[in-house]
Amino acid sequence: MSSVLALSGVVVKELYRRKDFYVLFVLTALITLLMGSVNFFNDPKIVRYLKDICLLLIWVSSLVIAIGTTARQIPAERENRTIFPLLAKPVTRAQVIAGKFLGCWAACGLALLMFYGFFAVISATREAHFPWMQYLQAVGLHWAVLGVVVALTLLGSVLFTAPSSNATICFIVVTGLLLLGRHLNQVALQQSEPLRSLVYGIYFAVPHLEWFDLRDFVIYGHSAVPWIDWLLAWLYAGVYTVALLFAAWLIFRRKPLNQ
Amino acid sequence: MKRVAFVSGWLLLLAAGFTLATILGPRAEQWGERRAGGVLQALLGDGRRIFANHFFVQADVYFHSGYYPSVFDRSSAPADTRHLTAAEDHDHVHGHGTTEADDHDHGRGAEEEHEKAMAFLGRPRDWIERFGRHFMITEHTHLQQGKEREMLPWLKLSAELDPQRIETYTVAAYWLRSRLGKVREAEAFLRDGLRHNPTSYELLFELGRLYKENYQDTARALKLWEAALRRWREQESGKQEPNTTVLEQIVIHLARGEESLGHWGPAIEYLELARNVSPNPAVLQAQIEELKRRLEGK
Amino acid sequence: MDPILETKDLRVEYRAGAGRKEAVRRLNLRVGAGEVFGFLGPNGAGKTTTMNVLLGFLPPTGGAAYLFGVDVRQPIARQRIGYLPELTYYYKFLTAEELLRFYAKIFGIPRRVADERIDALLKLVELEHARKRPIKGYSKGMQQRVGLAQALINDPDLLILDEPTSGLDPLGRMKVREIIQRLKNEGKTVFFSSHELGEVETICDRVGIIHQGQLQVEGRVADLLQEHHANLEQIFLKIIGYQPETMAGVP
């Protein structure tokens, strides 16, 4: 376990020592503040559009951070040859996968805390109330889904050599799942066999990432999701995360590493 | 020799400079004009209409607090966005041309129709859909108690991107003046719309309503509605299928305005015009008879 | 005495185009405790492949390899070894101190012990002054010395060094040689590959020369020199089949 924690610690350090995370945060803050400064019909109480834009930017940034950070982990270890002194220590490849996952996920969690903290401050300055329960649920599910995204990208990084191609593919897949996942059953119904069964198969097989997007609940001030459903969603994300990590390990454990 | 080469080089440079200036001058002016039309307009070109439409729909999404059909649910989605103002606006649109009972029935009918259209979710088809509904908004509500203000940024952005979209101005003005008490802002927005669409009878009509209902300035309202009627005639009368819905509203409002000033004659004329295009002419005929009696009594 | 490092009929095959290429052929090596063993061979002879197997980077096609009597495929076999790769690349965003602390954590070394060891190692490799600086700002020699420090973080009983002096300036080479000598004096076992045959001759107790995947010669340096009546370089060149005119007289 200490190896896994040590590896994850390095990943977290890497995130906060690189500039891209800060660039994304500053960009999100800048755009939000810029939009917040626009005067719409002299009404300072208007807030939802600002929450909407800020949360959209947070989601985009979090996906960029999660995919960008994870996609380069193992390829960079191989390219920079840091994998060799690492694996020459008593570290298993499963521990490398677990450490990388934990580090990327923890880094995403830290980034989320910072982003949502900013969001909370911005909305609190405009709104009189602070629906912390909805915020907590939104951050929690957002973090859970990033676990799936990180595991998926890690799997991609042991499959594809180039981090850029892996990042692009993962970004397309994740965006596709977020936007279309919910509707695949409707799409299936409009197809004829055997395409219908295929689309249905995909619908049941893919992780439904859209469940984890509680932006509408936060923006429109709807009441919180029942906690039991929230926990079940976490469990669902956990199952997919473990399955993806297991697949990544299956491929990585047999991968020859030539110096 | 060197001096000649130096001088001719300078002359060539000057000539090239002047030629470039004559080419770039008009282009720069054009750019300046485009900038005056808005940075977004200059940047996005005609693609801005797509964004404008998206933002207008976004306002509708906000009106329904996030409960809104996606492109995959479109078959049962609301076909137009009249419900944005129509649900609360039956008195304005239909009140003068119909009886109160008719109006009530019509309002309830439209509401039911809207409710039906918004029941796009249906029964969940599988466990994924059933469980997924815990994480999406499944309740059909409309903004109220001043929360309508939340739609305004999207309407403003939509108007910025497509100033020719009349509906954006009328919808925003309606909420500004009727629910948010921002009559001045509504007027300014409508006038902004008129600047971009000087021949729009819808905007003139809406501005007239603002003067009548919010400033109680009937004389000014009548002038605006008369202008709206003129514009309507210029643009619509030659068409095979003219927009009679707006015409009916204009002339009924004109009739009511004249009636309130005691001008029975013009009021009768406007009502007769309305009767010709109304789906409920009997009600209008009864009102015409009533006015005629008053005119004779006078 | 049980060997610290042992290979038994070790074979490694690669896929090369449509066919397969044998990189290591039935290699049998035994390195005892406290020995400094020089593993020599021309480029492509199979040295790095053998090291890759010993370190668990590559699975052997046949035969077996053991470290401290444990199959190299078991991660625990690497608990008591230190490894310095030929080209040293480390997490450049970390400082030398952070890098050593990271590897100490991997070995599960308690923090207090790790602190002491980091101080001692940074002193040994003369990097105390740069301990708080990110590695990305280090010269090649400094990076090599950090590499050596990380290889020693767990106070290993066996050191596997892949061309430890390659690319270093004479001063850097001398320092690395001194460190190896010091480790030898401390009784550590060192298994290293090098092209610097003079250096091998000076430091090593025993050498093995591999060519085309097969171990050609193995023995004590002194015995080999006596047996061949030549220096190590001449023996090496003869084994790999290089026969310049100047070597015509070498038996």
C-alpha cells in the first residue's frame, strides 16, 4: 500500500507543479467573472446563467485535467524511462496501475475542490442562500465519474502508445457518453435488426456517465437527490472503475518493457 | 547611379504604399461597419443565428427550470415557444376579442396542450432509464415569483447574436415589464429591436402595449398601433397567407384604445376589421352592435 | 555458498518481423556475495536483455533467473537490490530529496531512517548543495549521481549497474568508480555492464563476456589475463571476432 500511496503522491505533485491546471483554473475564473460583470437589464439578482457557465467550464476543465493528466502517466514513464528504476524496485505492475489511478483521481479531487470552492463563492455573492447539500452531492458524483474517466484513460494509455491519441479518443468517448448515453435506447428503437441489438448492447454495457452530472439540480435549485440513489451511483461508478482498472492491469502485466 | 537607384526605390515604395492604401481603405471601412454591428456578428458571420436560436431555446429551458426535451425527445416537444409568454398572457392576446368564459377555456386548453407536449419522458423503458431519472429533472414547472429574470441573459445574448429575431425582443420585453417591473428596460430593449428592425409591426405593437398597460399613455399607444397596422398592411396584405393573428391583436387593441377615449366610430371600424380575420367573429359582432348602440345613443 | 544472482539456461526470444530472434541463449551465470562482476559484450550482445530479465522487465522465454534464490518474476526478489539504468531519467519536477524520499517510501523505509539515509547518500554523491533543486536543472553528471543515490536508497545487498559511467566526463567517471570501489569495500555485490574495459579490469573480481546471446568467457579477471596473456580489451576483441593486424600475435 505504501508503494501505491507513494506513486499517487508523485502524480499529485506533478499536477500542482505543472502549469495546465492553473491555466484552466484561471481561465474558468476569468470567463466566469467576465460574464458576471455583464449587466443584463440592470438586474443584479440574475445568477443562474453564471452558475450554468461556471459549472460548464468546471466540467470541461475537470475532464481536460482528468484525461490530460492520466493519458500521459504511463507513456511518459516509458518515454522518460522512469518506469525502469521504478519497476526495479519491489513494485508490482498492479501497484503501478493502482498508484497512477489513485494519484490522478486524488489530483482531480483536489482540482474539483478548488473549482467548486470558487463556484460556491461566486454563487454565494449573488444568492442569499447556500445549498451545501446539493453542492456536496454534485461534487461527490462529479468526483465519482472522474474515477471512471481516469480508469478509462489509464486503460487507453496501456493500449495506445501516444498520449495525444489516447487523450483525444477518451475525450470523444467520454463526451459522447455524457451527451448520448441516456438516449441510446431510443436510438436503438429506431434501428432495424441486427443494429438494434448492437445499439442496445452498447447501451447496457457502457457506463452511464450522465447520471453523475447534477448541474441542473444546482443551477435550478431543485431538491437534493435521495442519498440512497447517490450512494448507488457511487457503487455503479466503483464497479466500472474496478473493471476498467482490471482490464488495464491485464494488458499491462504482460507488456514487455524494453530498454 | 546610386542616387538614382535610391530615389527610384523610394518612389516605388511610395507607389506600393499608395496602392495598398487604396485597396485596404475600403476594406477597413467595411470592417468598421461590421464592428459597429457587433463584435460577435463580425466574428461569427451567419453562424451566429444558430447560436442565437440555441440561446433562445436556452431561455425556454430556464423557463421550465431544466425540464426540457432533448433532440431525441423532439417528437413530443413543444413545436414553438409561444408558451414562453402565452400561458400568462391570455388576457392580453385574447381578452378583447372573446368572452371571459371563452378566454378561460382557451387558456386552460392551451395549458393542457402544453402539459401534454411536455410529458415527453413517458414510462421508463428499462432499469437504466428508471434509475437515471433520479439524476435528472423530471418535474414540469415554470419560473415564477420574479425568478423569470433568469431567462433574460439568454434572451439578451440571443438578440445580440441575431438582432433580426423579433420574438426575442417581444418575449424579453413581456417579462421585463409584466413580471419584473422593469418598464424602462423593456422599452429600451424594444426600441433597440426597432432600431435593428424598423419595419417590424410586432415590435411596434408590443411597444404600444407597453405604453398603454405600463405608462397608461393611450394616445401614444394608439399612434404606435396605427403605425403597426400601417406596417402590417405594407408587408402582409399582398401575401397569400398573411399573419392575421397579429393583425387581430393590433386592431382589437386599437379598437379598445379608441373605445376608452370615447371614439366609438373608429372603434367600430377596427372591430369590423378584426371580425373579418377572427376565429370567433360572433363575439366581435356582438361588441360592434353594442358600440353602434352607444354611438346612436350619443 | 548460495549465489546472490543466478541464471539457469536462460533464454529470451524476440519477435522479429515474421520470425523470432534469440537474444539470449542458454545463459548460465552465478554471482556470489561480495563479488564485483563485470558483464561485458558488444552492443546487441544480450547484456541489456539479460538485465531486463533480472529486473523483471521482460519475462524469460525459457530457463530461469533468481535473485537471492527468489525467481525474478516475484517483486520481492527486488527488495534487496539497487538498480542504476544506463540512461538516467527521473521525475524532473521532483527535487533530489523528494525523489529519494519517494523511492524510500516504495521500499517501506521508516521516515526517520529514510531521512538519515537520504542525508548520507546526498553527501556520498556530493549533491547536498542541490538537494532542494528540481532535477530538471541538473547536469548529466548530477543526474547520474542522483541515479546512483536512488539505487542505494534501500541499502541494497546487490547493485545492478547498466553502463554506470557512460556519457560522463572523466571527473564524473572517477567519482562513480570511487563509489563502486567503496561499495565493494563495504562487501556489497555489484553486477555491472560497461564498455570501459580498463575500468572493468580495475574494479571487477570476475567478468563474463557475452556475444550473440551466448556467454563466451567467464572467470576471475586475474585468471583470464594470465590465461590469455593479454589485457581485457584484447581478450574482448578476440572473443567478438575482431582481428586487427596489431593483434595478430595475440594467442
